[in-house]
Amino acid sequence: MLKNISNQHKGSLLAFIGVLFITPDSLLIRLSNLETWGLLFYRGLIPFFVVLIGLLFFYRAKFFEALFNIGYVGIFYVISFSVCNITFIISIQNTNVANTLIMVAMAPMLSAVLATIFLKEKTNMKTWIAIFITFFSVAFIFYDSLKIGNILGDIFGFITALGLAVNANLARYAKDRDLVPSAVLGKLTVAVFAFFFVENFELVETDLIIVPIMCIMCVAIPFVLVTIAPRFISAPEVNLFFLLEVIIGPIWVWMIIKEKPSIETLIGGFVIIVTIAIHSYAALKKTQIKSN
């Protein structure tokens, strides 16, 4: 059945399902009692073992061949993947969830810029206009966060978006390679790095439920799907699906723990989401017309 599905639909389906699983992630992070480094340790260690077992089952005797086949692109992916995993948690714990996720929404625009520079894909005037609008919207949110002391979280959120953009472009560049082993190494890197800063490894009763669910459902499964998706569709298209998290993530948080974003965040976020959605939809339609 999957053989009859076009690459466009395969990539879109993988990205959609992956991001859909991610949407409760911010809420579960908030509900967890772990401090930053303890959370990072488990979010690295548990997904590492879960996906590693899956890869060993999938590749069997060819596992090490797949691991060494990632090449220098895979090494860069490990570094970028590890960094944005760390910065995401730091951001969530130092600003409103909505602020972090709006920064993450910058990923499609950043992907387009990086694709122009490194993949030599031309960026048209409409894209530059969209980048200009989103840039000032982010500056507007930054200014609000500066007044209330959340600027650190917003900066790390922006770094996360940049990391996601780098990841998607690397996966697109090396679409003939399986970079899932790189992501697994990235998770191990996060766990090892966090290990040296963890103050307490003990999980309280609620965390015994929350942490495994978060690490498997919101981390392990999505990162495999989002890593595979750029093999079928462009990097900006993959990151477009992260807008789903930007919309649904804060709703989960607002419903359960009543965390409300500021008016400035809502205004800036609305402008960013609408701008990126319109631009990406227009670009996708143009691509489909050309292919037909």
C-alpha cells in the first residue's frame, strides 16, 4: 500500500504524525518534577535505548554498517540534534511555553535561509518578505520578554529553531542515507552530557509515569519520523508541520495548568504563524503545479 503513495504524501504523513505526537511534550515537561539536567538525562537515555532496540531489530547484522554509513553529515547531525534537544528544555523552563513554541515556528523560515546558503536553493522575494515580517514579530516578542525577564528562554527557543532548521537541511542534503542512527547517537550524547550535571536521579511517583510516556511518545517516536521525513519532502516543508505544535502545545498547557501567554506573545505569534502558513502553502502549491 505504501508503495503506491507519492514521496510528497509519505513525507507529509511522517512529519504530521511525528509532530502530532510531540504536541503534549511541553505540558509533560511542565508536569515533571525533575530539574533541567535530570530531565535532559532521561530524555536522552530512554529514547536512546528504545530506538536503539528498534534499529537493532531492523538492521540486524547490518547495524554497524548503517552506523558507520552516516558519514561526516551524520556527525554534524549528531551535534546539531544534541544542541537543540538541550536548548529546547532550557527554553521551556525559562519562559512561557507559547514563547518557546513560537520561536520553534521560525524553523521553516530559517530552513529556507540555510537552504539558500548551503544547498544553493534560490530564495524568492516572497520568502524574503516573510522572513522580514517574522523577524520583526520575534523582535516584538523578545522586547516583551526582556521587560518581564523571560529573554533567556526566548533566546534558547530561537537556538532550538535554528537547530531544527539545520537538522532538516542536513537530512535533506543526505537524503540517500539513513540518519536515524545519528539521532540515536545524539540522544546518547545528550544523556552523557547531562549526566555530569544531574543533582538527583530519583524519580518521584508521578514521574515514574510522566517521564517514560514523555520520552517514548513525545521524543523517541517523533524524532525517528521527523528524521526520515526530509528524505521525501523539503526541509522547510517538514518544519512547517511544527506549526501544529505551536498551535496545540500551548492549548494543552493552558487547559491543564492554566499558563496563559502574554498579549504581545499572542500578537507576535499570530503574525508569525499566519505569515509562515501562507508563504509555505503558496510555495507548496507552486511546487505541485510544476510537478504536474
